[in-house]
Amino acid sequence: MGRQSGSDVTRRKYVQVGATVIGGSALAGCSELLGEGDSVQHTPETGTYTADLFPVGDVEFDGVPQSVTTYNMGWADMVVSLGQADKLRTDRYSAPTLFYDRFDVDYDADWPALWQDGGWSKETMYERDPDAFLIDPNLLGAWDDNWNEADTTEIAEKVAPFFGCYNRRIRGEWQQKLDYPEKAPSMLEAFDAVGTVLDERARTDEWLSLHEEMQSDLRSRLPADGETPSIGLINGGSTPEKGEFYVLYLEDNGYEMKPYRDLELVDADAFAGVETGQYGLTDYETMLEVDPDVIVVHWGITTGSVTSGGDGAFDATQFREKFVEPMENDDVGSKLTAVQEGRVLPGPTAEQGPLINAFQTELTARLFYPEEFGELDLDAPLDVPEENQLFDRQRVADIINGEV
């Protein structure tokens, strides 16, 4: 029987799930009750199984969840990667179709958003009525001042348990206080735990093998000379038309920077050590002082996707209108090397599980090492000639379809 690290523990029954959390006090701000690692324990004789994940600790399931709710798209992608898209109760913000249409993946996205009017919607959590929330309970109180531990307890007891970690970006003050930099699972570690919760061991292991094979191939082909253009990464929320740029740093923890780490690009960060304002805010003058060889727009690959009201396909025209042309038309912006050389490029989206990460690692390799991995078609950045593909699309289709 599993147990969360911490003080007194109690057994609580979750009405919708038929699952039990041992010591279900992994509430927002309860640092003394954080799990210590990620592991799985099986109890075949009773049919129950226990998954352990930081920060929620041990969660014991009496049956496989038949429906799950997510907030972060990376966690939704874990579910999709395991061929369980039909279990998702989420909205399009959490699971855009940009990458999924290639595998005829469909899901019910007609659910109200969890985040509404500047806060979490408890009513939506009841309405979605999932068997498990793949959401970090600490995130609730950290983002919403009107959300308290009693709200988390209510949802966990009356709807479903929480099994998630906000590990996309690990730089919040609340995360520092709760030891996330040291304890938060990587994307693959989190995926491994989700695979156990959803009883998809074979698919999970096949994805882990595919990932390692892809990484091994990448490592063997990276340039030995280490010559990489300097990279200026700006958030997709930047507005060049207003001269506002939100800088991101390649060295940041969390899975949103995984493609850059895996391709050994962190040291090429042009903004490393550069002083910026709140949330990385800077201006054209600072951009020109730094003058990166390449400007990459974080989330740029989803420009024109369903998150922007589009149909799920990358829109090169919209990308140029929103990011490139305003720089070209600005007196200072037009002097930027990246602008003059046509190297303002769409970068990966921040949210990624195994499936999206495979595409985005390939995308990033082509952005920075075209001589080795092939030139990027800026009109269709996800379309890659078969000879340049870093992973087998049919193999991915087979995993999703359970043919493993």
C-alpha cells in the first residue's frame, strides 16, 4: 500500500474514480507532503496499482481511469501518444490538432476552459467529471489567489484525484520554495508515470525506445566544431509592432526547452546574462545591442493553429505579418542581423509530450543544422522529405494504434 511522504495520513475514497490516495494532502503550498521520487508499485492480488509522482506522492488506483482532464498540452500529448485521446476531457488550448491530424487523431475538445476570467473554474472541474486530473495541485493556488487548499480538497474528494506536475517551466518562486528544480520529473519521467496510470506499459516502453534511438542518432550527427549561430529566443506573446519582446532563456529548466538541450544549443543563447524587465521584457534597442544571428519565436510553429482560431495548420503568412514584417518596418528592427538575413524563424511550441517532442526535435535540428538534417521549408515546417526524417512516422502510427 502506497504512502505519501509527510505527516499523518488518511484514506479517502474518490467517488468518480474508484481510486484511493494514501495521504491525499498534496495541496497547494504543502511542501512537507511532497513526494520524493517517481516509482510504480503493483499489487496483482488485489488488482490495484500505485503510481508515485512529485509533488503528489503515491496515488493508488483501483481501476484504470476511463477519462482524464489536463491543463497543460504536454500532458494531453502524453495521453494522445498512448493512443488514449478518447479519454481526454480538455479544450483546444490544451490539445491543438497541429501535430495530430497527420495520424487521424481525434478527440472531444468541446469542453469549457478550466481557466476563466482570471482564475480556475471549479464548476468546470465538476462538469468535466474525469476519473483523474493530470494537473499539479500546487499550480492551482500558485496561479489563483482566490483558490485555497479547501478547494483542492473538495475537488479531489468529490471529483477525482490529482496526478500531475507543472514541469513545463520551473522558475516560479513557488516552485523554488517547493524544490521543483531538484525534484520535478522530466517530461519522459512524467510520461512513464502516466503510462502506468493508464495501463499502457507496452506503448510507453516503445515510445521510450523510439526517443532514445532518435537521441542517439542526433548525438552522433551534431557538428563536432560546435559552431552554432547565436540564438535570440522570444516568446510568442511578443509584439514587434509595439516594440515589445519577451526574452526566454535556453538554460531554463522544464520540458519546454528540451529540444534545445538535446541539440546542445544552450550555450548559443544570445541573451544569457542580459538584463531584461519583468517576464523578460525588452525593446528594439536591447535586441540590436545583443543582435542574435537567429531570432526564434517560441510557440511560433503554432501560429495559425487552433490556438489562434485557425484550422491546425501552420500559417506562414500570419507568422510573417505578426513577427517578421513589423521588424522589417521598424527603423531599429530593420538593422537586426536576423531580420536582414531572413532568419526570424518559427520555433517549437512550449507544450510537448513524446509525439510533439519528436516533431519539434526534428524541426529544431533543421532550424540550426540544415547542412546535416536538411533545409526547413518555412511554408510547411513540419513537412520533411522521408530521407531527412529523424523518426519513422509509421512506427509512431503503430504505437498510437496499439500495434506494438
